[in-house]
Amino acid sequence: MENITPPNFIKNIPEVGSFLVLHSSILYIILGIFFLGYLVVSTILIYHWNTYGMRAQGVIVAEILYLFVSLSLFSIAVLSLYYF
């Protein structure tokens, strides 16, 4: 089988690893910033649910589901960064 060389313009495309280096400490900082934003939005959302939802059963279920799913996703993100 003949060895085929790529055209010249392909050689000028940089590889992802050569210009983008993300260390786990930078990713932890980014995750922390997202978590702070999550806290602000969650506080506003739960306040709104409690103030205007009049503690209906649907509001309680929504709060539990929202907090459980979102905190599970943040836990998975932290675990994945731990093994990164």
C-alpha cells in the first residue's frame, strides 16, 4: 500500500493539545464559578417557588427533584475532575 502524504495546508492546523492546556486546578475554579452562579439562581428560584407557590405539594416535589438532580450532577462533575 502506498504511503499518502496530506496536502500542505493540513500541516498548518495546530493540534488541540499544543495550544489548549487545562489543568485540574483551572477546571476546579471554573466549576466553583458555576457553582456560585448555581447558588444564586437556586436561591432566587426557591424563594420564588416558596413565595408564590403557597407550599403546594407540586412545589415541594419540584424543589426536592431540582436540588437532588443538580447536586448529583455537581457531584459527578467533581468526581470526574478528581480522576482527570
